[in-house]
Amino acid sequence: MTTPAVPVLVGCSHGTANLAGQQAIRSILGDVRAARPTLDVRETYVDVQHPQVGEVVDGVDAGWPVVVVPLLLSAGFHVHVDIAEAVADRSDTVASDALGPDRRLVDLLLARVEEAGAAPGDAVVVAAAGSSDRRAVADVEQVARDVAAAWDGPVSVGYGSIATPSVPDAVAAARAAGASRVVVASYLLAPGFFHDQLATSGADVVTAPLAPSPVLADVVLDRFDEAARL
């Protein structure tokens, strides 16, 4: 009996010109390689950086299975269009679900809030990149509900682009509702354009992004394993 080939894991992030952001994303894949040393792990992007996802998928030997894991926190345009198109015409090639929503990401986000010095009663604005895809917005709203269930204080959502409210508007609304301190919880994987904008949101505290953290590698490998079984 022939043992089925283990798929190549292609970790696909958005891409960023920010060097710290690039290192943070690579830390996730580095943790994946450390956790599963025999796995062929390749890095790719949907924007800004190269190689692009289609190039990397096409570069895998014909007939060898591939699982593209979106290194993205919610399933928006890049998952449903860019990554979906990259895997559509190749046999034995699939894309996994996005990393979120996932309870482990909520716990990691709450840990970042506490590390930033937030106190019970502080208002928390969960800050995401934003998307025109309602499914991605719904993913973020689910995360915010999970944060609200665990946090002793008001919780709302703000977005860096496209979706509403914007992060500054969400911060202003929290203050108008009576919050004496507002914490922006960066629901972003890595430093970069959107995270940089949070510093001008009017919040008292802005948390660090989620990466680096070994938790992220655990989620990536779970998404890979789930998709590889399909």
C-alpha cells in the first residue's frame, strides 16, 4: 500500500513593506517548521511582496498535493478570490479556512490587551483591517463578541478601511458613551500600514499585534490538517 504524499503547506499572507511586519509573518512559518520539521513549508503573498501565491503553487511539482493556508485573520476578498483562483485549476490543491475566528486568537488578543496595561472597566475597541466582504466583517464581529464575553468593560469594533465604523470613530463613540480610558486591541497579525494608523486613533493604549506567538503556528497547522483531510 502506497503512503499518501504529505501536502506542501503554502503559507499565504497579505504582504507588507514593513520590515518588522515581514519578520513577524516569517516567525509564524518558522514556528510551523519547528513544530513539524518534516513538512515542506513555503511562503507567499497576495499583495506587496513576492513571490505571489499563484507562482508558488505553480512551482510545486506536478501531481504533488498542496494546501494553501491563508495567514489572514478573516475570510475576505483575498481568500475568496486571490487564493481561490490560485488553487482552482490544479488537482490535489486546496485552500484552508482563514485563521479566524478561533477561540485561541481571542485569548491571544485578550493577552495583548492585558500586556498593554488595560484595566477592568476600560473600553476596548477591536481594530481590524476591514473588508468589503460581509463574511470577513462577520468574522471580526464574532471575535468582538467573544472578547466582550470575557472582558470586564464595553467592547466595540473599528476598521482600518472600507468597513465602518473606522477605528477613530469607534474610539470617539466609546468616549462619548462615558469611557474614561479606551484601549485599541490590534486584531492584526503584524506591524504594517494598518497597525501604524492605530497610533492616531485617539486611544489611550494600543496593543501589539498578534505575532509573534506560538499560538499562531498551532492554528496554522490545524487549518492545514483540516484541509489536508478533505
